Amino acid sequence: MEYLYIICIGLLVFFSFSLLTKRNKPLSEHIFSYWIILLLVTELSFFVHVKGLSGSYPLFITLICDSHLLQGVILYLYVRAFTDPGFRLRPVHLWHLMPMMFQIVAKLLLNFVYGEMDCYNEGGCVDEDNIYVTLTYVYKYLVIGTYIAFTWGVVVRYRKNSLSPRDVMRANWVKQITQGVVFLFFGVLVLQLGRILMPNLFWERMLLGNTLATLFIFIFLYIGNSYTYLFVMPSKSRFKNLSESFNPNNCKQAAVKTEMEDLFANLSGFMEKEKPFVKPQLTIKELSELSGIPAASLSQAINSITGKSVTDYINTYRVNGLKEKLDDPRNKNYKIMVLAEECGFVSKTTLIRIFRQQTGMTPGEYQNRIRKGTPDSAS
């Protein structure tokens, strides 16, 4: 088992060195670096335990046990920084250290003032029958569980607002690492409950928990390696003449453009076939529900392809629909407003304003040109 820990420690050293030596890191990668270092120190404590040296270093083991409370804090702050470019660490965020400091102070009091625990002598906090030791575990699970819940809320909101392919990939990254932490959390919790309910089966709870955490770290590093491109930032000093070619925004913009073109094509087909624009006062929410395209994506696609707002886009179909009706000789005896209402217009004033805006003439002027056989220069 110790070889598993040695391999994991080696990988963590490599990843931490790679991250720490990288220049111009965003805040999220700074936090990610601290997380890797914390995992490295935790893995070292696992190695010390499997070598049977826990009793020789009780202070180290106890402090590492207390630092587990930072796992939830760092996960939350990392996801916040990763999903929000405007996020900054401020003095108020020091309050996130309070849960760990509270546990350290409580242990010191219970050890050296009240004599109810024995965490800083040989053996550390291993007395499973001590109610105070049990309470520290309960407290730890409550704090970490709370941070995981808040983190998951951030992930859900970010995934909901992710439109471009790159944003979707970034959302998948934070989703997967958060899911991994959730599975690890509940796995360790099951082991803890198993020790109480089935002590004969879970007699080596600490070894099983350490092994589970180590396997999580392997998976964590593997997933991180799969998303390496999210952490790549070209060096301007090395590629001065190629800075534009290596600008990640170019790839992002090309991917977004392709996605928007596909969405716009689907929307245009829907508009031609179903003609939802004939409904007066059609809103973007209603168009989104009818077409099955999210409102934000719908608005972005229309604006990026046509440069128009959703309202102007809908009105274009209404104007073209009215022009088709005016072009049809069978409708020559119908009043313009009657035909306009069939196309979604409800006000004569609005009709004239929008029609003139898009064609350069009023509906009446357009109709006269048709009747005189004059070609429509504006269409």
C-alpha cells in the first residue's frame, strides 16, 4: 500500500511544481496550487500512518487532520474564482479560516485545560470511544458538507449560464471535480458510519479512508490532465510575433460563431415553418418556449448573425409576410390593416413605423407600387 502513496506523492510534487513555477497565473490557479499542496501534505500523513509512524508525529497528524476543514473552503473559493473572472480574495474571506481555527482551539482546550482528549501525545486522537473525538468528526463533516453544498450551487448557476463551447467545457471541469469531492465525502462518511454499525467489517476505517482519498487524488489528477487546455496561456515574451495566432479568444470566438450559426439556422427554419410571429406581442420568452432554444442563446444568436434585436428580428418576418400578402393579387380587395393583423401587427401606427423603417416606404406606398407594376427597389 505504501507504494501507492509514494506514486501519488510523486505526482502531486510534479503537479505542484508545474503550477507554482507558472507565471501570470489567474487567481483560480493560485488557489488550485494551494489545493494541490494541501493534498500533498495530506498524502504525506497517509504515508506516515501506513509506515506505523503516527505515534511518533502526533502533532503533525493532528494538525493535518484539522486542515481537512480547508478542503471544503479551497474547493469553494477555487470554483468561485474559476467561474467568476471578477472574483477577488478580500480580507473578509479570512473568515473561511474560522471553522479550522475553532477546531484547533477547541482541541487545545480539551487537551491541555480540561484533559478530555489526548491528541498531542503519542498516538494522537485515536480514542474512538471518546465522545469529544466523535464530535470533532461530526463537526468536520458538517462544515465540509456545507461548503460542498454551496460549491454545487455555484456550479449549477455557472452551467446554466454557459453558452459558448469553451464555457461548457469549463463548466464540465468544475462539475466533475465537485462530483468527485461529493463521492469522496460520502465514501468517507459511509466508512465512519460503518465503523459504528459494523465494526467487524470496518475495523480498519482509517486505512480504507486514506486509500479512498488517494484513489480520488489519482482520478482528480487524471481529470485535471484531461482539461489541461483550460490552464494554458501563451507566453507573450516567447511568441511576440504570434500573439494574435495564439490568442485563445480566437478559438473561442470561432467556436461561438459556429454555434450561433447553427442556432440561428434552426430558429430561421422554425420561423418559416411555424410562423410564430403572427401572434401579436410575441415575447422572447414565448419564442424560446415555442422553438425550444434558451432565451439567452436565442438573443445572442440573432444579435451575432443579424445585428438586430429579437423584436426587430420578429418584425422582419411580419413585414415580409405582409409584403407577400400585398403582392398576391387575390388580396387586392382587402384593407392593408386586415392583412397586417394576420401577420402579427395590432396597431396602424406601429405598422407604418416598422414597415417604413425596414422598406423605406409605408404599406400604402408599397401597395401602390405593386399595383402600378413598379419593382420594389427596397426589398
